Amino acid sequence: MNIQVVRVQISMKLEMKDTPGQLVNALTPISDLGGNIIAVIHQREPSSNDTIDVQVVLELPDPKLSELIEILKRRGVRIQRIGKERLIHTRSLIMIGHIMHTDLTDTVDQIDRTGYAEVAELHMVMPAINEPSTARITIKSANAEDMDRAVEVLRMVGTRKEITIIEPVEELS
């Protein structure tokens, strides 16, 4: 008898102490429970109140989610947001500019805070400190209308931060 374990994709926004080892402390249980980390977005803010926010996208065997939540709580990690994959429309765009210098966390949060879309992946190339960076950002949403709204949010953020947005990289879904 072959039992197939259902894996779910989960996105989480975590808050933890800004001390050495805390990121590893939060990510290790994912692997320990048979999960796979797909993306981690983390940027240290020098003005924060001794905490950092980390966004994680992971795959995990479905029955292990509640166990992961309990482990994270015991380790002092606060879960600010969690959701199973409900976002089925995907669009990737290119951002060019001083992405890190204009607060990458804020850029991602502007989309994640909408409640109807979120950043699922971010791949960045930084040639030199004073040179513009290039990033491929992948956004997921529940439907095409929400995707259009999320891309408009990214365009507005790009305009404000002088980041060029090139879209879409793939065909619209």
C-alpha cells in the first residue's frame, strides 16, 4: 500500500529577535519536518525595535503545518501572517534600480499588505554597491483582476522609488 503525502505551499511572514542565529532558529524546523524552503526575503532595518521581519515561502507535508506553528511559537518566533496556497495567478516582472537602498522590505510589504496578492519569489543581482540592481519579482494572486491591481501597486512603488518596472516576463496567466 503506497500512501501519498499531500504537500502544500505556504507563505508566512515571521517576526523574530534581531540577534545572531534567530533566522536559522526559525528555518531549521521546516527542514526537520520534511519541508522545502522556496524563498526567504529578509532585510535588516537599522532603525527597527530589536526585531526583524522575514517572509518565507515553503512546501510542507500538509499534516505538519500545525506542528511547525507550535515549534515556531516555542522558539519565540511570532507569526504575523500565514496562508496556504490560494494564489494561483502568477506574474513575473523585472525591477531595475537601487532596490536595496530604497528598502526592499517595504517594496515587498506594499504588495503583501494588499491582502489579495503577495510576492512569491525574488531573485536579485547586485553588481556593485553604487550600481543599480536588477531583480526578478514573482507575484501571485487569486485572480486576474487582483493581479492587475497588485502590478499597479508595484508600478506606483517603482515610480516613487525611481525603480524601473518591466513587465511581464512570461505570458499572463
